[in-house]
Amino acid sequence: MIDEKTQLSDTDFTKLRAIIHKNTGITIGDNRKKMLMGRLRGRLREIDTIDFKSYFARLASDAGEMQELINRVTTNKTYCYRTPRVWQHFSETAVTEFHAKKEKRAMRIWSAAASSGEEPYTIGVLLEDVRKSTLGFDYSILGSDVSQRVLDKADVGSYSDAAVASLRMEKPDIFNTYMRANDEGNFSVLPEIKSRIKFKLHNLNERLKNTRPFDVVFLRNVLIYFAQAEQEVILDHVYKLLEPGGYLYIGESETLTRLNTGFESVEPLVYRPKPTSGIAG
Ligand SMILES: C[S@@+](CC[C@H](N)C(=O)[O-])C[C@H]1O[C@@H](n2cnc3c(N)ncnc32)[C@H](O)[C@@H]1O
């Protein structure tokens, strides 16, 4: 039986990192052995697996177990209205420019590593406020993630005080108008917002299929888990799904400066497709 003293051998650590990389693209650093062991020890116990050799056999034959591994190794920290200056740019520039184009269609937004949904619901409350005050404006939001566990939470959409604190503080009128206390003592968005948000399991290493291009993509606090080559592949997928003149937002500790991509910088954390990109289609 696996216990607190059980260690992950270097060989098994290497194998596990390779499995995680193959299935998510995530690169686990050399120094993350303890973290990985900490996240998986409980799982091995739950499924009565005595060692990593048996665990690898199970992963190879059971897609559900692979999803469980992905759920456990991803880092899902998020909250509503994270990094206010990105939201300012979104409201004041991206939405305004979309509206000025007088498109006869809904604005399409993709939260490409949506975690438990705080980011897509933040987009939702901001855009619902625009919809209420702007004749003919509508929107649709896709939230995707590689972890089914966080998407299940996103589908429910019930958020604690801590998860909504930044939105409540920075945008009190929007918070009070579009979020309601629910029976669990948490907060949820109004149904008309929820009906415009869809969630989908998606691995950023693969191209998102069956979708039209988006006006804005949020790809925040996820690139950091990938090596440079994979970041470029992901950004190429995103580039091909962004409308010309659309915007890409990334996370606070991220930059595209040293990467070969089709994007140009607008300001820190904000990018748009270069007018003509050298990236082959
Ligand atoms: C730290 S959260 C960021 C959530 C949100 N974008 C934010 O900035 O608050 C990172 C998310 O990326 C997801 N993720 C990691 N690898 C992924 C992949 N290959 N494809 C899609 N999502 C991935 C994780 O499951 C996690 O929910």
C-alpha cells in the first residue's frame, strides 16, 4: 500500500512527466517531483494501486484515469475580474471597437483556459451590461479547459465571496446588477448571462474545431506551463481563430516577446494579430 513515505523514483518521475506532456503539452520542471508526488499519492491510495508501475498500466488502459491525472496535475487558480487593467482594455477598447464596426452578429469571445469559469462569467457580466444599454448588441462566450473537474464547477457557476471579491470591489454596480446570492450562500450570474456561455473540454495543443473565429481570446495564466515550442503551437492555433483586428489577452507573468508568433503587442498583456503574418496557414 502506498503511504506517506513512498517516493517517486527518478525513472518513474521521468515517465510520468512524459505522459503528462504527451496528453496536455504541460512541461513539469525537474524540481517538481515532490509536488507531483503530493498531488498523486492520494489518488493511488483511492484506486488501491500499490506502485507507479501499476498506475502507468492503468493510465494506459483507462481514459477516465487519464482525465483524472489531468485534473490533478493542472493548476486552476482563478477568480472574477482578475487583473483589472485587462478588463479595462476589454471594455473600453475591444468592445467599443467591435461595436463601431456595426457587425450584424453577436460578439464572440473565447476564454481558452477557463478553469472553473470565473473568467468567462466576468466577461458575461461586463457584456450583459453593454447589451442592456446598446440596441442590437449581443454576445456569445465559449469557456474551454483540459480539466473536466473545473469545467463541472464552471457549469454550476456558484462562486464564493473570495472568488467574486475583485469584481465586487472594482465594479460594484455590475456585481450588484448581474450577480445574485444563491441557495448555497454563494453567487451566480443571472440566467440570461448563463445562457450565452458554453463550456467545452479542449486541449490547447489541438485546434479548436467546429467554431467560427472569435473577436477576443483570453489565454491567461496558462502559457507559463508550456515550453517555448508548445507556446508557439498554441498561439498559432489561437491566431487562426482570431478575427483580424481582434484582441488576445495573456496573463500577468506572461509575454510573447521572445516567441515567433503572428501577434503584435498593443500594450503589456494585450496583443492583436499582425496585419499580415508570416505564419503559414
Ligand atoms: C491558472 S488557470 C487560469 C484560469 C484563468 N484563465 C485565469 O487567468 O484566471 C490555468 C488553466 O489552464 C488549464 N490548462 C492547462 N493545460 C491546458 C491545456 N493543454 N489545454 C487547455 N487548458 C489547459 C488548467 O486546467 C487550468 O484550469
